[in-house]
Amino acid sequence: MQKFQDYLVEDKNTHLEHLEDEIINNGSKGAKTAIEFLKSIKQMLQGGSGGSTVSVKWDGAPAVFCGINPENEKFFVGTKSIFNKTPKINYTNADISRNHGGALADKLRECLKYLPSLGISGILQGDLLFASGDKKTANVAGKKSIIFTPNTITYAVPVVSSGFLGLGRNIYKEVNSAKIGIIFHTSYSGKTMATIKAGFGASVKGLKKNKNVFFDDATYKRADGAAFSPAEEKAFDNIIKMAEGSAYKAGAFVDKLKKDTGPLSLGIQLKTFFNVYIRQGTAIANTSKLANNFEVYFRGRIKKEIDSKKTPAAKQKYEEILEAGMKILRANRDGLYFAIATYITFQSAKAVLLRRLNTIQSIGSFLRTSNGYKVTNPEGYVAIKKGGAVKLVDRLEFSKANFNMAKDWVKG
């Protein structure tokens, strides 16, 4: 993946945003959407339908596209470059050598060798977990395990002589025998490669099992341990009520933010402001302090732009942007306060859901440190409802690590 890469190719599907960003992206309507997602995921965890499907975001790399080209009925593999103006679609090893290089080309050759055996009839996108040479054996959390680190997270499968791991599967046996591992999360359909459309989610029920390929779809497999206790449910419902109240009071202000989408607009800068905290590993809390700090941040950001310009006319343009932005902030101090309060409350509700979702894992996830392996949670989840989707991620834990980590496989 890229730095906490979008789960789907953006120009072929809706760009996935973090749940808490919905109030900035889409104003009061976005806030309502986020609340609906939160409520429906809780219902799902409690055993009801809720209307939401949740997919696990596996930290695989690279993103691999494979299946049958509808234009010529040939099997292909590729990366997101299949959507380039000049598409890089690989039917043969020669195509891969021409279009790619380095470790990426090696991984694609293995995909081309093994994935046709699955009998994929359409087009799927998945995240590669391992290929030849990626699996190792290590002692993790006191257990001898097969490990692989496709991106930031190290996955560990304990060595067992018999029995099942995960949800009714002998994961160790499957991973141990496999040449490559991949998790499919998106399906595509259409009559031409240029016009194919992505659908959230992917099912592997119709694929043929093969010992050379460990595969699964990303759908969250609910188990009894994920349900809320009565006390947890009451606390969660109270958080939702707080979010509904603050979102109502922020409505007029966040709807103003939605109207201006320029790179120096208040909405874009508010998201950037929050990302600074995330990169630094600083919790987003204390609403009043954040509101004051954002005004300082916004003024400084635009003044930096003004100072970089040489001509009076160019400076004036950004001086007008600064004045317009500060005028909105001065007139909407309460609106900004409640917008930030809603953002924080959404994060709190999301954290509750993540704790429950994280109780069910089929493969252990760890971060490698100088002192060994530290237990970590999955990269995150994608919630899908009525054709829309949002990301659920512990951004302080995962996004900071991914912002700062280089990816060896990217070359080529």
C-alpha cells in the first residue's frame, strides 16, 4: 500500500475518507452519515444487520489487480497502472519485464504464475501479503510462528501440528504451503478496461482452492466475542447522543466549509491541521485549545503563502484569502468549537468500535521494534453502507507509522 493507501483506486471509485472527516468533507449531511455508520456498525456487532458491512484493511503491498480483461478474455495481472493513460496490463512475463522492474516485477511474475488457478471470472483487486522469500520463522509473543511483513505490520501465524486457527480454518497449514498470499477486497465490472467500475467488497466464495495461494476476502467475520456488554452499549449510546448534539450546533458552520474546496480553504486546512497532530502522534483533544490553535495555524499558513509571492498583485490574492477566512472564523467561533467537538466525539465513538472489532483476529498483527515484536491491531476497517464507505482507523497508532515508513517494493 501507499502511505495508508486508499483502499480503492480513486479515479475508478469513491475516494475513501476517515469517518471523522465526513463532517468537514460534507458538512451537516456528512455528520449525519458518520452517525448512521456508527449506529449500524454497533448493530452489526450486536448480531443485527444494521445495514453495514465491515471489511478488514489488511496491510498488504503492493495492491494487485487480476482477472479477465473483458475486451479480449485474457487473464492479466497489474498494479493501479492498469488505469494509466497508456495502461500497463500484463498478460505475460515479457509484459511485466517491459512495464515494471525490481521487487515489484518479481512479485507480479509470481501472481501471474499462481493466480490463474483460482478461476477468477471478473476482475479483483487485492493486497499481496507475501511472495517467495517473504515468509520467515520467528518467535513472536512466545510462539514459534511464520511471519511476513508486506508493509508496516508484521503478520504472525503460530506453528501448529494440528487443529484450526482463525474461524474454522487451519491458517498455518494454508500459509505454510502457499507460494503467495493475497486478500481480495474490491471487485470490478464493465465492458472495457477504461470503463470498468469498482464495487465495494469482494467475495471469494466462487474461487477454486489451491495450495499455492493463500487467499481470502476482507469481509469481517463476526464472532460472539465482539458484542458489547450492557455497560459498553450504554456508554457508546451516550457518545452518539453527544455527537448528535454538537453536530447540530456545528451545522451552519460546516456547511460553509463544504462550499469552498480550494487547497487553502478553511475545510482543507482544518483537515491538514488535524493531520499535523496525527503525524506527531499527538492526541486530538481539548476543544477550546484546538479552536484557538487552528486560527493561529490558518493565519500562519496563508501568511507563508503571501511571503513567498514576489508581486503586489500575487500577494493581494492571498491577503484576500486570509481576510475572507479569518472573517468566517471570527463570525463562527461557536461553530468551529462544535465542529471540532463533533470530530473528537466521532473519534471517541470510533475507538469504542475498533476495540470491539479488534477482539476477533484470525492472524496476529505486530510492529517490529528494536526490542522485538510489539502487538498491534489490524490496520483498520472499511464500513460499507448503501453504496458509500468510510475508513475506520486508529490514526495515532497506524497512520503515524505509515506516514514515516519507506516502502522497498515501490521501486519499479
